Amino acid sequence: MFRPPCSRPKASRKLWCVSSSYPLENGGLSVERIPVPEQPGDEASDFESFHALNVAHQLELWGNRDRCPVLVEAAVFWRGNQYEERQVFLAYLNGVVVGSGTLTLPLSENTTTAGVDVLVAAPFRRRGFGSTILRVLEELARGRGRRSFDGYCEEPLGPAAGPGRLLDAKSGTGSVPLDSASTMFALHHGYSLEQVETTSTLSFPVAEEVLLKLEAEASQRSAGYSVISWQNQCPDEVVDVFARLKSLMSTEVPIAGLGWEGEQWNAARVRQEEATWRASGIDVVAAVARHDATGELAAYTVLTHRVALPAVIYQEDTLVAPEYRGHRLGLLVKIANLRRAKELWPDATSVMTWNATENRHMLAINIALGFKPSGFEGEWQKRLE
């Protein structure tokens, strides 16, 4: 399965109400763009079939829905927004849904790239349907002037940790099983493995004695900084400086050879993201470290939680601005956020996060907090000549 790059979870778009059909020569197969409903769940719909395919895949792969958005969250995400257009497709074989595809088209930055996602239902695999869906997505992307296609594939840790041939990422760290179906599919279609991310899971809540010990260590290096936090909405008085940190998040994290441009964030873009979370039923807590002498925000971290999946918390962005590194601020804000999450979401039992394998510093912080590897994600790219 390819997944398009997006805000985690794995992260509110404009509704498109016309269905386009692409009849193909593959034995009665057609690939159709489907509308995304304003109010999902009122009645059976193509979008619900699309969502059901994803749920079935998550259950097959992981045995749970921990990494799967709920229906309303998926609908809000796939409507798109002014920063990215998102398109959803179903593949039909003689009227039966056999697979899905998605296409994401950045509109503000990275306007020569496209995100692609292909999923084929288990009973219909190994028949060329995934290749057909991918071909439709790539042709549409080329028609929009896109010259680089990105895809993600996430899998449990077991296959990568076990015996067998491995394919190393071009970043120089991390690998994926060379003989896995996703790897063979990507290589067959001309994609290269640019980067590998580690998926890690933390048992929650974290023991207070662990947090106190780590906090004491961090405090020795972080004199002159204060931690402030909020739930769901950034305070007006700091939203502009917070937007600066959000912009840095797109340029200061390791991206290997993926070649993405930085995102430009301002207060309006922050508010748009917050509105998307609210509409999706997502609760958010953020903690930031403020440099007392200048009032600048030096670091931030974000956790999200879904009432419909109360056991799981997602660790979203964490960033320390380059000029403020070396003061243990990443650890400091994560500790503050984990404490706040314990108060707000008492039913949660785990926190899940993703980090580039070469991001050794952030991985070290997570390991100190108790995160353990649980999966990996190959990040693939295909560039046209």
C-alpha cells in the first residue's frame, strides 16, 4: 500500500462532487473518482466503501484500528483545502469494488509533486489491478504538471527485523525487506526508496518517577526558558511566532533526497489546521518552550487524540528551532505535554509516533521516555526525466 504524504495521521480539503470514470482494458476494470460527502455516515456511499477498504487493510496488517482515522476524520481530510487538493478513487471490476487510490496535489508549495496511494482488497491482489490504479493516478498527476510522485508504505516491525534480503534507503540509514510485496511493487514501477521512518509506541501513562528524572536532567540545561501550553487553539498573542515554528518544521526535519520545498505558515494557516481538527473530532494539546529574554518560541510539540479511538494518542510535530538547540527543550516540552495528556485523556494506553531513521536526536529522546519500535515506513519517490 502506498500512502500520500500528509499531516499525521497519518493529516481537510474542498468537496468535489463530480465522478469521473476511466474505463480500462484490464478485464472490465474501471477507476472512478468519487465525491467526498459533507456528512458521512448518513447512508451507504462510495466514500464509505473507500473507508471500509482502509479499515480492512489496517486490521489485516496490524490487527487493530489504531492507525486508522474514523470516518468523519477521513472525510474532512479528503475534502482538501486551499493548500492541497485531494482526490479519491475507487476501482470497480464489473461493478464490484476491488481497490482504491488517492492523489494529493499541493497548491501552495511543492507544486511539481504529487502524492499517490494504491490499495487493492485482499481477494483481488496479484492480478495487475494495483498497477492499473497507479497508472491512472500518475497520468492525472502528469496532466497537472507534476514531475515527482511520492508514496509511503507502512508495515509492522517483524518483516524488517527478521532474516531476508534488505533494501537500504538512499538516505544512508534504514532499510525495508527487498522481497515484500510493497517493495517489489514500488521498484517495479520505478520508485526509489529515499527514506525509512521508524514507528514507535509508548505505553501510557509514563510513570511520574521517569518524567521527574528526565525533567531534572532537562532543567539543568534549560534555564531561561518557560513552558506554556494550550488545548485546541493557539493563543492569539503567540500565534504569529508559533506559525514561524510550523514553517521551520517543514525544513528542519530530515527529508533525505525527497526534495520538498518548505511550507510557509502564518496565523491563518494555523487557524485552518485547528478548524480541521475540530471538524474531525480531534482533541489537541500543544506545549512550547519560550525564551524568556526575547519572548521567542524556541520549541514545540503536539499530541492529538480521538474520542472514537480513546486508547491511542498520536505524537505529531516536535521541533526545536536551530538557534535554540542544545538546551534539552525537545524533552522538556514533551514531558509537559505527556502530563497534560494524562489529565485530559485518562483512557489512553499508548502514544504512537514516527521519526526518520536518521533523526537520531529525536529518537534518543523518545527512547528515554520509553518509546519502543513497532513498525517502519518506506518513503518512496519517482521523478520524471
